[in-house]
Amino acid sequence: MTSAQPILELMRGSIVEATHAGSIAIVDSTGKLLHSHGDPDMVAFLRSSAKPFQVLPFVEQGGVDHFGFTQKELSLSCASHETAQMHLDTVRAMQKKIGIQESHLQCGGHLPSDAAKLKQVIKEDITPSSNFNNCSGKHTAMLAFAKMRGLPLENYLAFEHLIQKEILKTFSEMCGIELDKIELGIDGCSAPNFAVPLVNAALGMARICDPRDLSEARAAACKKTTTAMIAHPEMVSNYGEFDCELMKIGGGRIVTKRGAEGFQIIGLMPGVYGEKGVGIAFKVTDGDASRMNDSMESSSRVRPAVTLEILRQLNVLNGSHLKSLAKFGPEKILKNYAGLVTGRSKPVFQL
């Protein structure tokens, strides 16, 4: 990550108090590198940004129709949801359709990010179960894939399990990278995860948004997946969260998915920036840890602001769009707990 370059600065008075570095790659669906910053060949784990790829073979092989999943349920399969009640209700409905129990999930539970649910959990001393995990939709879809294929459920996360092999093969094909060049690791939810150069991750996202050169079945799966995410962005994250609000403002033109440790992936539909679909992948090298405010709402400092600045420089978002998303950036006025202005944060890169 030594080739990463500054992407966001925090000013206090006239002094730069903190600098976040990262790398950006912007690629069209043919693999052409359109723009970059830092090192576009930086290898990084996609973390939860991989979820649209992980559900793709299940969709391609007819899983959505097999179980009668709604668009909302497919969107949750691609989600890092915040465990609002609507997310819990949706994942339970999916499990009922599949005929599995929450106990089949091997992701573990954690506290909700949804403020209302978090307060309820604390007040009622609820122990979060696996459905509370922000990856429970992905795990439920993986179990559905295994059950549809008549495969074992107890080891569905094993690297050698057939569904994980099919997910990896699909990811390799979408991102245009050989299987043996993909670095493997275990995600926070215990599922396999992948690290590839940013240019390859961006290519994969560009092709999800513009699958014109893919097989008929895979192209249909890509369209079904992106359509579900765009139709129900609140399932991908939550109302008020950046990914959701950006896709709402995008009006069917933009798909986005955050990942842990500072990864973000964005897809632009054909015609938004040139005739072809475009993928954007970037990595914040310090991990861009989320922060919680006094209202128990979590947010990230760097990725939303950097995403908006990228889209501003590409002229994908106009002034009205940016005004609607101003609480996320690109530039933000910083205040202390007494409401006094202490400084500002701003992107510092040029594509």
C-alpha cells in the first residue's frame, strides 16, 4: 500500500490535522482503465463489497425463482444491513421459504447498527443471534444455494464446498483474473473472501452493470441483482445510510456497496459515463473505521466523501444531487459537541 496517495484531509484552523490515503481505479466494462489515483493495481480484500458477486451464481442458476424470493429478499442477499426490524423480518421470511432455521447460519451475532434496534437490544438485554449479523442475508442465500443443489448445509462456508467453489469461479470470470491469482481469506462473518487488484474489482462491477458480453443466463442474473439493489437500497444497508441514499438519488443509474476496512465499490449503468458500464473501486488504507454519534448512528468519515468527490469529478452527480447528499460530503464543516466550528474535511485528489 506504499503507492497510496492522500485522498481526504481534516483541517483544524489552518493546520492539516489528519490525512487519509488510498487508491482508486475506474474501469469500463471492456477493462479499459479510465481514471485512477494512487495505485490502481493495489491488491485489497473486497470484504462486503463482494456480496453482489457472491449471490450471482445462485441467481444465475435459478435460485430466486426456485424459492420465490422477492426483489427485497434478493437485495438483502447482497446486504450489509444494519439490523433494523425490517431486515430481521425479511431474513426470517427468506429462511421460512427455504426451509432452514436461523441456527443453520454460521456467521455469529453482533449488536445492530440501526439506532432504534440497538436501543431496544440494550434496554431489553437481548443477546444478538445470527440473524442480527449484517451478513445474515448473504448467509441465508448461500444456504439456499446449497439446499437447492442438494448439498450439505453444515459446511457451507468451507473453501472446498461446491457453492464456494462456484462463487469463486464466478468472481474470477467477472473480474477477469485467474483463480490462482486471487488471494483468499476469511471474512468477519466467517465466509470466504477475496483480494484482487482494484482494477479487477472495478471491472467486475462494470460488467455487473453492463453484462452485454456475458452469457444470456449470467447477463439476466446481473440485471436481476442490480435491479433488486436499486429498487430496495434500504435492504442493502438502511434508510439514511450512505449506500442507500446514494442509490436513491442515483435514480437507477448507480449501484454501490461498502466493504469493511475502507473498501468501496460503485457501478455506473451504461450511458451514465460513456456508452459502457463503469466500475469504480477504491481502498482507504487506514480502514476508515466507523464512528457513532450521540444519537447512536454510525457513519464513516472517508468513503462517502471520496465517493461523492469521484462522482462529482466525473459529472455523474449534479449540484442538486450533491445538495441532497451534503451530510456525507464531499466537503464537510466539522463542529464540536458545543456546536462550535472547529474545522473541515475535504477530498484532496484529482482523477
